[in-house]
Amino acid sequence: MKLRVNGKDHEVAAPPDMPLLWVLRDLLGLTGTKYGCGVGQCGACLVHVDGKPRRSCMTDVADVAGKSITTIEGLSADASHPVQQAWAEMDVVQCGYCQSGQIMAAAALIAEKTKPTDPEIDAALGRQLCRCGTYQRVRAAVHRAAELNQEQKS
Amino acid sequence: MSILADPNRREFLKAATLGAAGLVVGFYVPAGRRFAHAAEAPAAPAAPPLPQANAFLRIAPDGTVTVLLAHSEMGQGIWTSLPMLIAEELDFDVSKMKVEHAPAAPAYFHTAFGAQMTGGSTTTWSEFDRYRQVGAIARALLVQAAAQRLGVDAAACRTENGAVIAGDRRLRYGELADDAAQLPVPASVALKDPKDWKVIGQPTRRLDTPEKINGTAVFGLDVRLDGLLTAVVARSPVFGGKVKSFDASAALAVPGVRKVVQVPSGVAVVADHFWAAQQGRDALKVDWDLGAGAALDTVAMLAEYRKLAAADGKVAAAAGDAPGALAKADKVVDVEYVAPYLAHAPMEPLNATVRIATDRCDVWTGTQMQTGEQMAAAAITGLKPEQVHIHTTFLGGGFGRRATASADWVSEAVHVATAAGATVKTVWTREDDVRGGYYRPMVVHRIRAALGSDGLPAGWDHTIVSQSVMAGTPFESMFAKTGIDPSSVEGAADSPYLKAIPNHRVQLQDYRAPVPVLWWRSVGHSHTAFAMECMVDELARAAGIDPVEYRRRLLADQPRLRAALDLAAAKAGWRSPLPAGRARGVAVHESFGSFVAQVAEVSVEGGRIRVHRVVCAIDCGIAVNPKTIEAQMESGIAFGLGAALSSAITFKDGRVQQSNFDDYRVLRLPDMPKVEVHIVPSRERPGGVGEPGTPPIAPAVANAVAALTGQRLREMPLRLRA
Ligand code: FES
Ligand code: FES
């Protein structure tokens, strides 16, 4: 089947019910998207499908054939996405393992809401787990990313 | 040519000569000895041999400076703070340094433990001299090379931002690297006077951010090799169970499954990719001989613990006559505190990739204990330790789980690769992680304390019931004489409070159960701080004395703890009024050479405890990177708060009742309080920061809940009674 990932078309030979997560990681070698739970509980595997956040461990690959998939590797060519800039500025990461998912969730949020409120951040990122406890900085960096996003647009 | 690339200087890579008997390491250093090494090292420069600088630093002719880390980056920030130590002495811009994990080799042994490992919040203090010395040695060699080239005296040269300067001549380090590599290493080097520090103490951004925000950072799970297969292992559903027989036919019928092989820990399904391996395991039929582990039940165990807590155990600390003081007292507070088994649940599930050839074995994994893994892999493959190459990747969290005496997941992965005759990445699922051990032990504390006429405790009788994390491991030899695992009683038996209580006794009931237990971020302190700090708070209230004031009186001879307490109380506005429905609680605890006080502000909403704000003060001696310290306090608080509010591992019929993040609950973003960190200025030698933020949060919250509701919650996770 055909899969469009980060603007590139791939032909993948995968069983239709293979989770997108493992297609990305094990068949396409895009290891920036992480496995943390496999059951939709942690958000480490979050990617964008047609611009919307989606947990790739819970997504059958056949469901997204022909759609546009974006992973952390495709968010920007040079870490220039406002979320990535804010993340660097606020020194958010620790072990880093959950951060692809956090960043993708944040990017989807600020694409939808120009100025997300704390409750909106809770709703969008409340189930993105981080065992290193970077939550305070994640929240601050989402606010900062929204600002940068507006500055870059104007 | 680089300094490191000089073949004459590569001896350090040669051999891991450590024999099995040499492995006397542990995260636990008795409090008195913890700083012995660090304290002795700098005094006489001639005494300890200088580090082999070339093992830690490469300067390439193109000017690239690469720092090799003897310890593992698992989020705690040493990828930045260790290079800072070199940068300080080398006079080089730390933000331009490249960083790598070192290979496994004796040159990288922990300066206090004699093995390559990361844990016990020891990295900063144990490397504080070595990494500075490396920078100073390299600088001396570069200056010497420049002096020779320019025909001037070395004393006429100074260094600045990656260059040696003499008069109006300026030579970049890269231009000098080849010459410097040929020079003899100096016998001694002087380190900068702290007043001249330009790097140490400066808030410095993480060096590993770029690769961690664009998906390129390589964790163990991300390792890719030609012909690599992936395995998942079916392990016994109860601890100690053994495979009786298995039927692999359905597993082998899953497309992509290549092999099904038996290993000591169970049956491995080896496939082209993870998904096939996991499906193959679902289809696999294994008949288990469960053994005694099938009787395990935490409800029954807790009842047994409570009985043991009322009986005499082994005496870990005693002064005066505690039972006598209690018998005489008018007012005795007699309570029990309970802490459950806890999983570490690092965000990256355990995994290791193993490739075996006739004369070498390569292991890629995120580990906290390279030497142990190297020896384990050597023993299994029959190779020599130096033929085992450990490639340390980034760790997707550690918290102690990636440091087992048994090298459990690496040993298993070596067995799988051997049995499969292939290069294999063995991956644990999250369910395997939650159900497969190792855990922070379940612990019961029973404390009886007598209040004196001044309100202060006149007697303290304390019994701890716990499994030992070191029993049955090579570390057990450390406490063979006493039979008391010091990590079961740390934070209680050596509590500064007890020094102010004339009659006290701390006893240990060492419980044996077939549950694998391990150090979990802050080890014994993760439960002793809860018991000590809640009890002191109960006594303060029983005496009608303000909890901060009560602690100040008991800690009259503990200036560092008191200063941290005072700072946290002042910054939190301890005595200032709060809106209705909110209350504050305080806790202060020393661990890993650092002193931490926290004030938590809580409310109760819909029967749930909500923590709004935590003010944290830490004295960790010299603050190498204040940004790291702040991040680690936030991290330690989040880790401890998740456990305090929601995490527990329980057993019924030998089975772990939790399986994934839906029922093994950890802290989530909406429950993260606002954390404010204040660092006590200090010129003392550095202490740890990875763990000390964790112990005080649970008692600070429990104490705040007691202040707010009058309910004393003595069991973690904290649950309000209806
Ligand atoms: S791996 Fe998909 S939500 Fe956890
Ligand atoms: S940074 Fe380690 S899990 Fe989030």
C-alpha cells in the first residue's frame, strides 16, 4: 500500500492491521516516533494525520493509506518550527524519550488555537506522559510557541 | 590527529581486567564515607594519579572538541554538566562541545565504586575533580605546544575561548592538537581558584536538546543494524515460575515470525519486526510450573508486615533507652506508615540489541551499569570482558531500573541472540515492564514516640519492615556483618532528628519474598522521608507547635538543613494567609549529600488531592549548573508526587494486578504543580541532585492534607477517606 510520510511517498508491504507506529519505526526507519505503551495511554507515538494529532500505536496502517502523515522528522527541516524553538529556549527536554510526542501534540494544538489557555493545554496534552516530569516546562513552552507562531505569521 | 587518536595513548581502551570478585560496587555509600574520596582527592595533587585525559577528551585538528562521558545520560543533565567541568579548565565554549558516551573500559570506572556506572546521584561529586583535571591537563599540553611553536615561555601564554595567546599571537586549539598529542603528560596540574570560575555556576542550556527535539536522538529502541531481528519474551506470569513445555506452532504461523527459542527467563519469539514478535507471543502457548510465587498476595503480606512491625528486629541505630522512655511517658503517639511496591516505568521500555561474532559481542543499550553488563555478556558468550563492546545509547529514563546486579535485560538479550543465532533486539512491552519487576519494595514503618514536657520527642522507637534491595546480589557482602541492608534504613537510622532525641531506636525486620526489588529513585529515602517527616509533623501538631518551628528546634545543630528549611518557608510565605480551602505542608530531608526542603500548597476538589504549588529549596553544595538543579528538582517532585498520589503495584495469586499506564498511574500534566526552586548559595563540595528532590514531596503533601482536612493519611498512595 501507499503511504505518504513527511511529503514522501512510500510503498509498504505491511499487514493492514499493523499499527502505523511499527510501520514508521520498523519498516520505514523513522525512529523519532516512540513506543511507550502500545495501548493509547502515553502519547509517545503521536503523529499528525492530515494535520490532526493521532496516536500511531492505535492506528491501523490501512486506515491512513493515502493520507498525509507527519512525524517529528518532518515537522521542520531545521528545528525551526515554533514549538521546537520554544522547546530549545525553555530547556524542556530531559531524557527526551517522550518529547517527540509532546512536540507533535503541541504543534497540533497551536495550529488549531492561536493562543491556547491552560485548560486547553490540559485537554490537548494531559495524556502525554513524561516520566521525567517536564510538564511545567512543556506548559510554558506551549505558551511560548504560540507567541512565536504569531510573531512569525505577522 | 587528535590527542585521543595517538595510538600510544589508547591503553585505556585495552582491557576490562575486573574479575568477578572485584565487583564490589553499590549505589549505597555509607553516609560518613560518601565524600571520603572526593574530600581526599584535591588536597594533594601528587597523591591520586591524574586521569588519563585522552580517555575523556578529544581535540581534533579542525578544532572539534569532544567530551566522552563515563556516566550515562538518562535525563539528569550530565551531558551538559560534565562538559562544563572540562570547559571551565580548558577555557573553551561549552556550547560548542560535542559529547559522546564512553565505551565500557576501566578508564571510566566510577571514581568511588570501581565499576562504570551511573546512580546514587553521584556523578557530579564523583567527577568534580576528574573532569576538571582532564580540562586542566589538556590546557597545559596545548599551552606547552604553543610555547614551543612560538619559542616563548609557557608562562608567557594564556588561554581564552579555545585559543592560546602569547603577545599578539593567537593559536587555536585545533592547530595545536597534533603537537600537544606528542608531549608528555604533566605530573600535576593546578585547578582554577573558584573565584575565577566562568563556567561552573552559570545557568547553562542542555547540549542534547537539538537531537531530542528533531527525532534524531538514538535510544536503545532506535538502534538499527543490517539483518536485525526483534524479539519479545514470554516470561512466567508469577515470579520464580519455570517453563514446563511450550507449543510454538501458532506463533511460527504469524507472518514475520522467524524463530521461537527457549531462554532461561522464558520463551522468546524472534521476528522481522516488533509487531510480528508481539503477535507471535500472543499466539504462543506456554505451560508454566508456577512454583511458590503463585501464592503471593499483597493484602496478606501487608498483614504479615504489620505483625512484624510490632516485634523486635535487628537494631540499626540506638541511643539511650527508647522503650524505657516510652513506658514512662504521659503522651505517646503510635502510628504506622505504609509504602507500596512501585515500578520505575521509565518512558522507554527496556531493550537491548546484541550482535555476537566469534571474537566479539556488541551490545547496544541504555544502561546505568556498563561494567556489570559487560561481565554478564562475557560470562554468557564465553568471551573475555574486553571482547564485549557496550555501546551506551541515550536512556529513555532510568530511575534505577537500568542498574541491576543481575544485568537482567541485557543477559536475557544475550541469551536470545545466542539461541537465535542472529543479531537481535530484545524488547520489553510496557506490560512486561509493569509486571516483570524490579520494584521499590513495599515497606511498613511503625513509630512510637513520646512527647516530653517541652513538646519535643523524648523517646522514639521505630521498626521498619522491608525486603532488601541488595540481598542476594554481590552487594550483600557490604552488610554481611550486621545483616542490615543500609539502604532499607537510610534516612531513618541516620536521621538528623534522632540526634536530638536522647532515647531512640531504629530496628529492621528484613522480609524475604520472591519479588525482585531494586533501588527506585532515592532508594530508602523514598519511604523513610515519608515516615520521618509525617511523624515529626504529627508530633508538632500534638505539641501545639508550628511545624516549621518544631523542625527548627529539632535541627538546631543542622545548619544546612535548617537553612534550606528557612529558605523554603520564607519563599513560600509560610505564615501568610491562604485562600479558603487551601493549606500548606512542609518537609525537609537530607539525601545523597544534599539538603532539600519543600512546602506544598494543596486543596481538595471532588475528593481528590490537588497540589497547586511547591516551593523547593536545595543546598547541594557548589551548584555546577543551576539549570540542571532546577530541572532535577521539578523532575524529582513530579516523580515523587505521581507515586504519592496514584502509583502502586499489588499482587493477587502471584499476579501483578496492574499492566500498563491505565492502571499503573503516574503523574500527568494537569496534576503538575507550579514548582519554584531556590538554591542555597554554597561553597561546599557538590552533592547529588538527581534523587534528593523526590523524598520530601510525599510527606509535604500529606502534611498539607492533614492541615487542611484533619485527616492524617499514613498510607501511600494517599487517598482521602470519604
Ligand atoms: S505508544 Fe501510543 S499512546 Fe503510548
Ligand atoms: S523527558 Fe523523559 S519521559 Fe519526558
